[in-house]
Amino acid sequence: MGDLKPWHIVIIVLVFVVLFGAKRLPDSAKSVAKSLRIFKDELKPEEKKPDGDSSTPTN
């Protein structure tokens, strides 16, 4: 039951194409990739973030 066969993947891809259309899939993939990149950046330790994000106000 936990095995993913190649024909399962084909069915999943076909469902995505039917639901979203072939023209919207590249845009959706780009937005998912951008979201994953932002998520990965947020998981990095605070000390590796740039100094420009300082929370102390300067006058």
C-alpha cells in the first residue's frame, strides 16, 4: 500500500494537468519553488542573516 508505482505518478500528473491546465503548471511550479527557497532561508540560524535586519531603531 505504501509503494508508489510509476503508473501512480502518471495518474497524479494527469490529475494536476486536468485540474490546473497545462498553461498554469509552470507558474505553479515556480511559486512552489520560491516558497520552498524562502522556507529554507528561514530555517537557517539567525546569526547567518544579514545585519541590515536589526530590530533596534536608529535615528
